[in-house]
Amino acid sequence: MLDFSITFVITIFNIVLLTFILRAILFKPVSRFMAKRAKLIQDSIDQAKAERAKAQELLEQYQEKLKTANLEASEILKSAREKAKILADKIVDESRIAAEAIVAEARLQAESDRQKAMARFGMEAAALVMAASSRLVRREFSGDDNRRYADMLLNELSAEWPIAKPRLQKGKG
């Protein structure tokens, strides 16, 4: 059977006493330290989750702003391209109008020069005809005769060619 001696009772008492002492000195501080540590870790985890959620929200805001900025940039580019096209078309139209004006002016100038040249040619031709006629007839025409024959010749020439009728000036002949 069991023998309960005083040593057994003292041992039990020592174990219980040691348990209370160790619990008060060692287990409770360690438990409090571990609880604080667990709480600190849990707080860090909670804070990390909150910061992650905030970071995710900021990322979404950033992505939305980036998307909006891209849309605005594309609208600005589209608007700029349209304005550039309108400006280019305007410049081309103005250039075309200016070129047409220059061509019309050049045509008028060419026509004027042609008429002047034809008039000069008519006068020179009349003078040559008069000189040749005077040699054929072997006499000098008077100034009035020269004018009359020159006018007659120019009338015939202007009937054949549509040019301005030149007049011989007095003193030439």
C-alpha cells in the first residue's frame, strides 16, 4: 500500500509552494510579456492591414487620376491636331488665293507687254514700210504724207491683227 510519510507531505507542500512562487515570479511576468508581445504583433498586423488598405486606395486614386490625365492628354492632342489641320488648310487656301492672284497679275502683265510689243512692232513696221516705199518711189515723203501713209498702214494692220492702234507722234517720221 501506500505509505504517506512526512516527506511525502513536505514534498507536496514544496511542489505547491514552488508552483505559486514560480508562478508569481516567473510565469506571470513571462505571460504578461508574451501577452504584450502578442498584442504588439497583432497591433502591427492591424496597422499593416490598415496601411495596405490605404495604399490600395491611394493606388486606385492614382490609377483613376492617371486614366483621367491620359484622357485629357488625348483630348488635348486631338484638339491640337484639329486646330493644326484647320490652320494648315487656311494657310493652303490663302497661299492658293495669293498664287492665283500672282498668276492673274502675271497674265495681265504678259498681255500688256504683248500689246505694247505689238504696238511697237506696228510702229516699226510702218517706219520700215515708209522707208522702203520712199526708196522705191525715190522721193522723200513730207511729214504729213508720212503720217497719212503710216495711219493707213496701221489701220490695215489693226484690221488684220487685233492690237491697239498706235499713232505716230509728231516729229517722228
